[in-house]
Amino acid sequence: MLERLFHLRANGTTVGTEVLAGATTFLTMAYIIFVNPAMLAQTGMDKGAVFAATCIVAALGSAVMGLYANYPIALAPGMGINAYFTYGVVLGMGHSWQVALGAVFVSGCLFMILAVTRVREAIINAIPHSQKLAISAAIGLFLAIIALQSAGIVVANKATLVALGDVTAPPAVLAIIGFFVMVALDARKVPGAMLIGIIGVTVAGMAMGVTPFGGVFSLPPSVAPTFLQMDVAGALNLGVVTIVFAFLFVDLFDNAGTLIGLAQRAGMLDENDRLPRIGKALIADSTAVLASGVFGTSATTSYIESAAGIKVGGRTGLTAVVVAVLFLLALFLAPLASSIPAYATAPALMYVAAMMMRSLAEIDWEDPTESAPALVTALTMPMTFSIADGIAFGLIAYAGIKVLAGKWRQVSITVAILAVFFVLKYAFLG
């Protein structure tokens, strides 16, 4: 049955490898089931309900991605989108969280229309090859920033933006050692090197008293306080339409960038540099966004942490289905899941970042009209902490430089339209 569903042999993988990949991906993204409720609770939403909603929509989105699109890519409420939901829409603009959920739901409806009509597919396929390579590397740098921040190795600084943290602190030391061990085990071809490293760092942290053991079982909290609480009428108000399109813009290009970056690194792009079954992947994402509004959480997107599972061999939708099952189990194992600290997953993210940086070597560095825009994408994405902004600035640079260099014929109509749209967006909407 699994062979018929996921075509394991054709993809050069096994059930064991897929299960290991799913477990690895889940461990690297499990932080969202605790970060997301804590953030959205600031809007007045019930924290327990958001916790349950986060697990449910992550399980649903990952399951649809695995079973329908057959890709090893997990979904969950996106970091960055949840910050905009909380600090931008509710706390910043003063809208209720019900209206914000309504905006998420309406944007999900628009996502589905764009996916079914293949508009989203056309946009993604139009992205130039050098930009696809740059997006993959940029996501790697993005992961590296997250990893260093999670370990406390890099901290904020008002004068220089970032600075070196306390590298003698136990979390930083454990993360560094975990990274060394993880890379060494992988170099020795030890199966599950990342999973071993994550668990090893977690156990070491508990033994040192750095991380408390939170227990194992608990009954899942009720989702009732946020279920079907979205205010669709409020979201369709003229003053909120811009918020709907902000959600649409961010999730469209966040998801596009993640899909391209992960697929490029996993060797899933076809001979035409396109992602097969991308329409199904986008429908899976759209379904998850709709579910986010219904159950009560910020919009869901494909997760860059899926790169960790791909790195250990995940190649089919079975990996995503394993992630889905683990998210459902997390409803009952919340105390245990919370025992895995961010500094334990940081080494895995850093190692995946190292692997994804290889994409830069494949860029044509002899052609500055290809390499310079690629560098813009690679640097802007982690520095703005936004996949969408990285893609936007990269496409603006690509179109602008090509035109000024007299190579305007190499700019597709779709890329030209996107570049103009992005310029207008930043000029008038910020």
C-alpha cells in the first residue's frame, strides 16, 4: 500500500528512511507548537486553543501535502506571518483577532482560486534558474540565522544589529558540540545523525539541569474558543482588504520560495527546471491556510525545516505523513514535546544551512546580470528575516539589471510584471 501511494522504490527510498526523515523534520519544527500559541495569545486568543489549532492545521496541511502531492514537505503556521498577525494587524492596527482570522480565511480562499487556475504555478515556474539557486542558498542562510539565534550564539545589538552572544553559556556550548557531533556522524555515514544529535543535546541539557523534563502525557486542550470564530464580514471591510492582500502576498512568496529552495536542493526539479505536481503542492498549501482560519491560528505555509528531513533521505510524501502523525500525537504529548529546547534543534538547522549553500556554486558567476541579482536574494532574505522580501528584491534586481544591460529579452513577461508590482508595492504600501 505504501509503495502504491508514495512510489518509494522509484524515488530511491525506504519506509525506514522516510519515517526517520519525518521524525527529524518534526523535531526541527516542533518549536512552532509552543511559539505560536505564546505569540497569538498576546492578541487575547485562548492559548490552549491556539496550541490545539496549531497542531491540527499542521497535521492536516502536512497530510494533504504527503498524500495528495507526494512531497516530503511539512506545513505549519508560519513564523513571520504570525508576527504580522499579532503585532501588525491586531496590536498595531487595532483590529480584533476575529477579524484577523477572517482575513486569513479570505486569503486562503484567494490562494485556492490562484492554485486551481494555475496562476500561482505560472508565477513560480517563471522564476529564473539563477534565482531558484539563490533562493535555495538564501533559505540556507535564513536557517543559519535562526540556528545561531536559537543557540544564543548571535544576539541583538542596537549599534551593530547583531553581536556575539555568551558562547560560554550551557545552551551555546551544547549547540556547538551538537553541531560538531552531528557533522562527524554524518561524515561517517551514521544513519539518523541529525536525530541522534538532537536527542543527544536534549538529554545532555536535562542532565546538566539546563532544560527541565516536562513530563510525558496530557489531555489536549479544547479548540472551541477559536474554532469558527473568524469574522469574514469584518475582513471584507474596505479598510481590511489591504491586510487580506498582505497575507496573500507574504504566504504566496514565502511558500513559493520554500518549495523552490527545498526542491532544488533535493534534486526534485525536472529537466525544464520546474517542480512536478506543483499544482497539487499549492492546493495542499491553500487547504491548510483555509483550515488555519477555521480552527483559529495564523496562516500555514511550507516549512524550511523540511530540509532537515530531506537531508536524511526523505523523498516522498510519506515523510510529510509521518510529520502529520507526530503533530497529532503532540496534542497528547505536549509536555514531552516541550522538553526539546531550541538549542537542541539549532545544530540540525545549521548543518542543513551548510548543505543548502552549495547552490551558490552552481550560479554563473561570469555573468554579473545573473550573479548580482542572485546575491541580492541570498543576502536580503536572511537580513530582512523574510522569504517574501528576499524574492521580491531579487526579482526587482534581476529585471532592472537585465534591462539596463541590454539583455531585456531574457526577462520573461511574468518576471517583468512581478518586478513592477513589487516596486509599486514597496513605493506605496511599504
